[in-house]
Amino acid sequence: RPKACIFDLDGVIVDTAKYHYLAWKRLAKELGFEFTEKDNERLKGVSRMASLEILLSVGGIQIDDASVKEQLADKKNTWYVEYISQMTKDEILPGVEDFLKMLKENGIKIAIGSASKNTMTILNRIGIKDIFDAIIDGTKITKAKPDPEVFLKAAQELNVRPEECCVFEDAVAGIEAAKAAGMKVIGVGDPSILKGADKVIQSFVGQGIELIEF
Ligand code: B16
Ligand code: MG
């Protein structure tokens, strides 16, 4: 059984993907094209600047000036922050809080491993920051998923070896990152998309300790 579990944030603990989508869609509209929910799938787990590149390619727009790109990404982020600053505790995904408590009762350490630079804002809004033994987010890493950096840093901060960790992820890039770190990984979502995971669950409702027994 793993000694620690590391949780992705967007799409695992909360459904912030919808707010990312609204903000990117608004930016696309301003640039003169439509951005669909299907296009948005490609942005899951991907860093902010890499997401902008994908968005621009969908719109067939080429921008070479790095500072213009920064401005566009900042604009999107300002809107995104407006949306998430209205979040409440009800937006924690079903079963998540009970699952986290169950892990702690079983002596398992828990951490957040997220690409998002807005992790602290979200955790403060939903009021579950203190339960985590470590929080590694987009402000603490230099390499985005599928690079394993975020999960390796979490293991280090928890004082456990990578092989002793199990990651929960909703994105293909995140599953690759966990595997590259040498960790077990449980996908949260659609098994046909999350093929590389050791197991896939639809939700945390009713999940017990046996879930992390491999
Ligand atoms: P930000 P995760 C990721 O979070 C999101 O899935 C991805 O859509 C987003 O672009 C990325 O964070 C960066 O977020 O713009 O807030 O820094 O899934 O790794 O928790
Ligand atoms: Mg995610």
C-alpha cells in the first residue's frame, strides 16, 4: 500500500475546468473565433502558456511577439480569477472530502500536485487547505506536466520515495507525469481517455482504502 497520495486539483478535487473554459472562450471571442468544449479537452492539465498556444492554433492565429502573448494570457487569467473567486465549498467534487479524511485516518500522507498558479486561491475558497501535508503548485515548478517535477517535489516534501506514492489525475499529461515519476496512478474520469492509468474511477463516492491497494 502507498505511504502517500498526491492529488491533482483541477478536475480531481474541483471542477474548475469549466471556469478555464469560460475564460478561454471569452478570449477566443475577442480574437474573433469560436472555441468549443471539445477544443477545450486539449487544455486539461496543460500549463497556461501552452494552453494559449493551443488556443491560437485552433483560431489559426499566429503571434510571434512574446509580450503580446503574455498580455493575452494575463487577460484570460484575470477573467479566470474573477470566476474562481466566487467559488464555494459546495464545489468540492462528490466524495472527495470523505476520501481524504479516510486516508488520513489510515496514516497516509496527502498532497496537492497541480500545474495551476491559482491553487492557493482555490484551496482558500473551498476551505480545505489545512488537510494537506504538502502543496506543490504552478508557482513552485519550472517544468509543466508531462514532466514529473511537480509530483517528485511533492514526494520530497512528504519525505517519501516516489515508488511509495499514488497520484490521482484527470488529464493524460498528468498520468504521463506520474508514470515518469515512477508512481502508481489512478485516473479520475473516462477510462477510454485515461488509458495509461493503473486504475480509473468515475468518482470518489464510496471509495475505501482498498482503492489504493495494488
Ligand atoms: P493556471 P491541474 C491545470 O491544473 C489545469 O488543468 C489546466 O487547464 C491549466 O491551464 C493549468 O492548471 C494552469 O493553470 O492558469 O491557473 O496557472 O489540473 O494541474 O490542477
Ligand atoms: Mg487536472
